[in-house]
Amino acid sequence: MSQDNSYIPPRKPVILTGDRPTGPLHLGHLVGSLRNRVLFQDQYKQFVLIADMQALTDNMGNYAKVRENVVEVALDYLAVGIDPAKSTIFIQSKVPELAELTVLYLNLVSVARLERNPTVKEEIRQRGFERDIPAGFLSYPVSQAADITAFKANYVPVGEDQLPMIEQTNEIVRRMNRSLGRDVLVEAEAIVPKVGRLPGIDGQAKMSKSLGNSLPLSASADEISKAVKQMFTDPHHLRVEDPGQVEGNVVFTYLDAFEPDVDLVADLKRRYQQGGLADSVVKRQLEDRLQALLQPIRAKRAEMATDKAAVLEMLRKHSLIAREEAARTLSEVRREIGLDYYFL
């Protein structure tokens, strides 16, 4: 009997994820996305996007900030365990096919639809744009759709507040496929992390670089200690013997996110609620956990930062890989539209 050598292994599902290079990544990123990316890279064909073009939608003129943080974000990725042998880490602006797809998709979306996007509306409010909205910022959901569809991503990890972006991406996919007469693009499914957004150390909002209430992954031991000491607990827990509130208590929120010993956390909560447990004891437990968590990340990052040329070379190679992938999708779309002119 002749041997059949025609077997083709099943294609791994594709996942696309990424960040804007506007500053160092922090504990909120670790909880919300980075830890999952380390797991996903063994399960999926993973593309990790450093979205420098999207960062310019509200940082135009601040080019140095975006340019310098491209390498800083890449260092954070590598330090937490995103493996360039398993994931493709690339720079958005080095894949011009994404820009061409964005232009094509803009013809499928109305200004009114973009303005109705809840995520965009909230970010416009936060930035105080009112009606003076940069067109690039208003249309960045279309750019995100290009990023997702260029790689035919099956899954996109997002927070709940970003679900409207995936919905808008899939609307574009359906409209484009209908206009082409066949399914060229792939709809994406959102993956929402089990742990929600991490509050800032001030307890007043989400952890954010722009709000100054974040703890970067590269934080020194002293910076970690200072941040934990500043964290809000229960303002009514004035004496050790007073019963304390766990809900909304930032220190316990962080312990839930980072302390693997759930029985220990449960015991601390019980003792705190009963009264007799000082804030300083709970904060010491959190500081010990964060020091143990961030020390190896900080050390690995510092080692790699001594050879940034190697990091840039990895980004260059990976961006070429990403460009080849995106070019295949763009070529399909152009061919179906009729933009592949035979006489050129």
C-alpha cells in the first residue's frame, strides 16, 4: 500500500493583540493581557502589535515619546515571557498594508457610526476633544479593524470596554465580504480576561500611565515599596481593632490579582473584616508578593536593555513576517475589488 504524504496539519487559530507605545507597561497590563499572551503563544498563532500609528492619533507632534517607547514596550514583552520564537512581535508602521486596508474600510463606515461607538465616545470625553476631534482618532476603530483582519485573526483579547471595537470590526468584515461577493475576511471573536481592569494605586480610576497612578513592570524595589505604602485601604478602618471593608479596598484587589495562595488571602480578608488586623500587615503581604513578582521581570528587562540593537533587529525581522501575512490578505481584497490591474 502506498503511503499518503498529502496530510496537512490543522491550522492554528490566529490571535492578534497589542499595545500603544505611549509609555512603559504596568501591572494593569500584566493582569489584563500580558500573562494571557504568554499562555496564548503555545495555543495560537499569535501576532503582537506595537501600535505606533494608532498612538499618533492623539500624540501627533510628540514623535519622540512614541518612537522611544516602541523599544521600551518590546522590552516589557520579552521580560514577562513573550517568546519571539513563538509570537510575532511587530511594529504597526512597518506594515504599510494596514494603512491601505484602513483606507478601503473607511468607505464602508459612516462618521455617524464612528461617533456612536461607545468606546470612542468615552475616550473623546476623557481627552476633552468635544467637537475638535482629530479625524485619525475618530476613525481609529477602522485602523483596528485593518489590524485584526489583515492577519485573519480568529480571536482578539480585549477588556469589556473594548467589545464595541470588535463589533465594529465584524460589521466591516460583513460589509466588505458582501461587497466582494465571497468571504475573504474573517470575523473575530473577543476574549475577555477573567480579571477585569486593575484600579490605580489611588483607587480612584483604572491603572493608567496618563493618570500617574500606575506601577510600571520595571519599577525598582523602592518604587514598589513606596507605591504600596500610598495605596488606599478602608478610610473608616482607623484603628486596628475596627472591622475593615474589603470591597473597594485596593490592597485586597491587588492581592486577589497577584497572590496565588487564595487561602491566605481569604484568611486575611476574614481577619480584616472581623477587626484586629492592621493595614500595615496586609500591605506588607502585598509588597512581598509584588517584590517577588517584579524582581525577575526587572532583572531580565535590564539585561536585555544592554543590547537594544538586538531587540530592534528582532522587531525588524518580525515586522517583515507580519508584512508578508498582511500583504496576502490585501492582495486578496485588491484582486476581488479589481485593483490588480493586469496592464501594470
